[in-house]
Amino acid sequence: MLIKSMLLTAASLALFATPALAEDYLGGAVKSVDIGGQMVLTDANGMTLYIFDKDGPGVTNCYDNCAVNWPPLMADASATADGDFSIVERTDGNAMWAYKGWPLYYWKDDVAAGDISGDGVGGVWHLAIE
């Protein structure tokens, strides 16, 4: 009886001690991950996603050299909106993902999962926060 009671207690404690898991979106293509105490959007590989102050809901203004430095999170031709995730049509004929209307980008200088070196660049680039 004592062993059964100890097992039940341990199982109950484990439920409360389990850290929050990353939440998956778009079939796992985008995740919400705790980075520095903030729930930040990343791709499936943990690469951080960013938003750009010069965009508007449903509109991207990052082309040419901007898009080289800040590659868009591209959407394939069969992609469809899902919850807070929508698709933004680019003027180059391609499509990219947006979160709550704001287009999503990578930063060229982030090299490993969890890097956030793009946050605050030029005062106009920010982490995509859930």
C-alpha cells in the first residue's frame, strides 16, 4: 500500500512539475517556444521568426536586399490560412506566412535554434511573440 501511495504521489507531482511544451501550429511548421521567458514563434527547427514595423497587417514591405537579410517564411502554393496564421501575397508572385496579419521573417545572422540576434535591429525588427 505504501508503494502504491508513493507512486500516486510521484505521478501527481510530475503532472505539476512538467514544463510547458512548445505549441505546434501549421502542422508543426511553426512552434511557440519559451525563449528568455517569452513565447516566441519559431520554425519547426527552432529558428526564430520576426516581424517588421514597416509592414502592415497583410502587407509586406521587405523586398530585394531587405529580403536577403530577412528571408520571408514562405508558404507553398497549396497553403491555406489557419487560425491566427494567414498568407500574404508578395509582389514577386510568391506567398509568405503571417501571424495575426503580420508577415513573418527569419534573420540571416541567426545561426542556431533559439538565436534572437535580430530582435531590435534598426529599431524596427522584433521577435514574433505569441
